[in-house]
Amino acid sequence: MSNSSGNLVTEFVLLGFPELCHLRGLLFGSFLVTCVVTILENLVIVGTIRASSRLHMPMYFFLANPSVLETLYTSVTVPKLLAGLLAQVSTISFPGCLTQLFLFLSLGSSECFLLATMACDRYLAICRPLHYPAIMDSRLCLHLALSAWLGGFLASFVSTALISRLTFCGPNILTPFFCNVSPLLRLSCSDTTAIETLGFVAALAVLATALLVTPASYAHILATALRIPSGPGRRKAFSTCASHPAVVAIFYTTTTFTYARAHAISSFDLNKLASLLYSVVTPLLNPVIYCLRNHDIREALAQLLRAPGPC
């Protein structure tokens, strides 16, 4: 299935799940339903936050950003997976592979920065409540969100640009169901030592930003919440922030497992499972953890559903 020009690979075969070929129909239906539900629930969250004036606050503005991100995240990987299940063999051109890689990495990096930004927002809201309205105005919120998205795109551009300079002589079979850094480096016939080092430094810079900011913010939040004298006040503080650490834990557990162990295991089975979790399952669960368990969002959605339509 190799298509090459003068020994250079011009397209890749996305292997996907050949060991489950007898369940192709079931896999297609499951991934299709997951994709549709993920996109719909995230669009509902974004639409509810935009339509309800009571949700026009920094916290919900930042919650809308991950919903947009999860929609794009799913759209980058799942359609190609579905096409491969239908066609039995899924191929992607080298430029298409680089494009998918760039989008996937940029969205993942942006999520790291957004998680850190949301942690800072909750820190200011709980630990500096008197200064919070003056600091976190709409202009600063917009700048922080744009910075998170731009930072993700810039970080991913480095890795993608480096990989685009590699030579691929064959074979051209990628074990995962989408283009990712480690599988591509394994297929290259160029020396990837420098690129692996630079890519590791870039990934470490992205992860360190969020891993330093997020725990520090929640350590201060926990200390402040424990000092609140009233039980209802403590419960409100904890309920406001409880979902965010859960999402952070899921995101970093799957991401760290995949990228930290990529060179330590010979089989891609575990990496494929982790990739499936953070590219398909996590975008499905995050809106439920983040927003659909949130009382204000549920109430705003109920009000919108009860609102009479135009005559």
C-alpha cells in the first residue's frame, strides 16, 4: 500500500484497529455516536453560555473555550477514523498528515494553557474576591483566552516544522489511527535525535507551564477554602472548583502516559488505548464533568428550553 515517488513516501497508511476487524461495524457505530454526541453537547454548552445573560461571567467564558476546543479536537481525528473503518484501509497524504498533526498538537497545547488560565481565574475568584471583578474584566479574559490559543498554535508549529524536514523512505504504515509525533519519528529514515530533543523541550515547556500554575493555584484555593468559617461557604468554594482538577487529572494522565512511555514500550497497543482515551473518550466526558453537572448551566439551559419561541 506504499505510494512513493523516487523511494520517498508520499502517503501513510493509518492502521487503526486491524485486530478488531470483525467488529468493524460496531466500532464505526460507536465512534460515530460518540463523535455526534461530543459535538452536540459542546455546541449546546457554548450556545447556552452565549444565550444566557446570567452566564456572561469570566468563569463561564473560560468554560466555553474548552467546549470549542473539544469540538475541534474530535473533528481532527474521528472523521478519518470513521473513513478508515468504512474503507477498511485508511490512507493520508504526507501534507494531510502534517496538517492533522499540527492541528492535533496545537489543540492539545492550547488545552494545557487554558487549564492553567482557568486555574488562575478560580484562584482570583476565591482567594482575592474583593479584587476579582476589577482584575478579571472582559478585556483581560479575551486576551488570556487568545494567548492560550495562540500559544498552542506556536508551540505545535515548532514540532510540525521540524517533522516536515524529515525524510521518509518507507515503510509507510502508522499503527495509530491518526498522525502523531512518536509514530512518525519511528518511520523516518533521517536522524531524529535533534528533533526528538527539541520536541521534548517544547513539550516540556508547554506541560510545565500548566503543571506549575495549576497545582499552585489549587493549593492556595484549598488553603483559603479550609479557612472559610461557614460550612456552606466551604462547600460552595469546593463545588465551584471540583470539576477542574478532575479534568486536569484525566488530561495529564493520558497525555503523560502516551508521550512519556512512547520510547519505553515496543508495542503500540497501550499507546493506542491512551490515544483513544484522550482523543475520543475525554472530549465526550469533559463537558459532562465541566458543565452539565454545573447547577447554573443546567438551570440556564432549562430556562432556554422553556422559553417560548418567536410568534
